Amino acid sequence: MMRLKDKVAVVTGSSRGIGRTIALGFAKEGCNIVINYNSNEKAALEVENLAKHEGIKTLIVQADISNRKDIQRMFKTTADNFGHIDILVNNAGINKRGWFEEITDEDWDMIMNVNLKGPFICCQEVFPYMKKQNSGRIINISSVAGQYHGPKTVHYAVSKAGLNSLTKVIARYGAPYNIYVNAVAPGIMLTDQTRDELDSPAGEYIVGLTLLKRPGELQDVVNTCIFLASDEQSYITGQVISVSGGAYLG
């Protein structure tokens, strides 16, 4: 049974990485997908091509998720094409490693604009659509860094901790309208990009911090998002779900 059949999901930053995997995972569950990208249209077209193989409808929207006018256009275009917006996945995010003393004002502002301001604006702008239909699911892609608190990603960790708080606050506003708001916080994930790092001594140490003593896979994140977005659950909101193999216990 397709758990998201005929629903419409906007997945920000879905041309690559976790966002791409979430979009394709939703498509396999029958969900119509809005693929958002900022600069790499070719990658977005590749995701669209793969998603269409699942027999669903797609829409590609270029938008800088830290720009309110872009976000407003993205949701209006979605509503004009599909008539409703059931799911928002705030996935788009950036990171720039650096020690506390090395972070510049420009670094700080760049991370906060995309990782925290962007999801805030997206939530604010999607709310009228979801309130009108008296339903909606918002999933914020956080990180275990926001629970572990750094240390070499200070601004990133703070942005994700802020996103966790935003999740809980927005859940209060969404509850009267059946808008469920949750966050998923991935930990150490095995991807083509992290494989070499995880095989190194430093990577072995990081994996050793988990209870399960192994990295996770992107599908672990996708499965959690599908559950939160589906009708299988109707009593979870305002939560930060750590998909980290027990690296964080809270």
C-alpha cells in the first residue's frame, strides 16, 4: 500500500543529498513531488526523471529558500498546479566547518539564513495553505549536531538547535489546524561522500560514539520522514526524532 498516495509534498533542497533521497522515497509511496533547487537545474531534472518512473506528478521550482519572495512564489506555483499542499520538508541546509575562533560574521549569517531563517519563512508562508485545508505535515531536517552541540560546526550546531526549538514552537501554532510539525535529526550517515571519512581513524572514533557501533543509511532518514508524513501517525507533533544509532540520548 502506498502510504502517501495522491499527497503533494514540497521538499526544499531536493536536487541532491538527503533531500533528493527523501523526494524519491516519497515518490515511491505515491506522493506528488515539488523539487526545489537553488542553482543546479540539471540535478533537479535528474531527480524529476527518476521520480516520474513511479507514476507520480512532479514540479520543479527554482527558489532561494532564504528569500521570502522566492518562497512565496514556490508555494503559489505549487498550489496553482496541484490545488493543495499536504507536506513540507524543510531540508535545504548548508555547513561550513570551522573552530569557534575562526567563524566570521559572514559565515554566521550565511548558515543562519539558510538553516534557520529559511525554514522559518517556509513554515510561515505554507501555513495559510495548510490552515485553509485544516491539515498538513511539516518535517524539519535537523541534525544530531544541534543536540550534541558542535564542536567544529559551531554555527551549524546552533542553527540546528534553533531549528529544533522552531519545530516545537510552530507545533503549538499548528495543532488547532491539524498541522503536525516534527523534526528529524540524522546522525552519522554512510554515503558516497562520507565513506572515506568513516573508514579513517577519526571516522571509526565517531562511529564508536553510537550505541549501535555503525553508521546509518539515508533510507533510515527517509523511512522516518515517510512515517511522520503519512496517516499512520496522528498523535506525534512537536518532537525531534534522533536518527543517530543512539549517538544522542535525550
